[in-house]
Amino acid sequence: MLSKNRIKYIRSLEMKKYRKAENSFLAEGNKLVSDLLGHFSCRLLIATTAWLEQHPLLLAQETIEVTAEELARASLLKTPQEVLAVFELPSYSYDDTLPARSLCLALDDVQDPGNLGTIIRIADWFGIEDIFCSPGTADAFNPKTVQATMGALARVKLHYCDLKAFIRLQAERKIPVFGTFLDGTNIYSQELSPKGVIVMGNEGNGVCKEIEAMVSKKLLIPNYPQGQETSESLNVAVATAIVCAEFRRRMS
């Protein structure tokens, strides 16, 4: 039986202050929960009888078997699936030398949870394992972000930090710092690197002026045909996908 207190606890994880207080986050859905089990410590698993019978080998501190109706009362989704789980928030070591050894992303105040989740999924697809985020970037463990990652959170680490200081440190070390700008050089004719950091900016304002000044290679994703009037800009997640695809294409 799913108690009212349990339902209240689960639904409270929609808010960041409660996620932080409980050191927990919520994930819902068959594929998402299955992908995250084994990568994060599962504190509570709530599922239907049918789902539990199909997944007999589970590692969860507590498991509650429920009906579909009970699950719907706890779910944050409009169309609940057969399972939801509460996981412990991960703690990653912060390593500012990673861009010297691998390609990383940096997000400057990307505020939409859906955009962030999609970017995490894109990073996972292109083998980018670390994303450095400004404090103003959306919370990676917001339920909407978690859903949008489609399980990529199991393989991509997010580090929230003083992004200006982080980028400044890379610039001082002569590590390539890339960013997308409307006054940049065509990405398809620009020299790219298998290591360094790619900065993606806020949905409305782009990359802030302080970080822009530290970018060593400004990239432009050209529209087609050039010179023709088009949309003002690309969605930040779409732009991230295009940029990451071109970096990986060059390195293949």
C-alpha cells in the first residue's frame, strides 16, 4: 500500500530544495528506470506487479508493489508508466584538467530543463562524458531534465562550478575553448580539436561577455543559403548536436 506520506515525499522531489534536502531524485518510466538501476543507488522502487515480475533481480533499498491507480497518484507524468524510482544524488569529483585530455561541454546558463536533458543525451551519443555548468544552468536532476535524458545521466557527469573561473583556467593553460556565435568562423572551415571545451550559451542571451572574451575559437553554424533571411538563431540543444557531430566527424 502506498501511503499518503510516501506520495507526498515522491512528489516533493519535483522541487530542487527537497531534492537537495533528501539528497535524492526521481525517475519514471520503464526504460529510464532500467537504465539508471545499477548506476545510481536506488532508495525506493515503486512498480506494478507485472513490472516486478519482469524484473526479478533488482537492487533497491525498499520496493513497494502497487496498482496502476496507486502509481498514478504518485507520478508527475500525465501518462504514468509501470514504475518510478527514487535514486540517491551522485557525487562526482571535480577535475578541471579534463579538457586537456578529452572533449567536454560547458553550459552558460542553459535554463530550460528540456534543453538540458536533450544536451545530456546528445553528449552521451557523441561520447562526451563531462559537462561543466554555471550555477544558473538548470538542475540536471529536475524530473523534466531526467526524463529528457532518456537514461544518458547514467553515463554523463555534470559538474556545477564557477564557469567563468573554469574557462579562464582553460584559457591560461592554452586549452582550446570553442563557442558558437553569429560573428564566428564557419565551423565547416574552422580547425577543430579532439580535446578542449565547447561552450554553449543561454537560450536568449547566448554566451556571456566575460566568457566570450576567453573563447579562443568562435564558431558559426551557417544557415542555407547564406544571405537569405532565416530564423534568428537555432535552439541551443539543436546547435549542440550540430557542433558535436562536426567535431566527431573530423576525428573519425
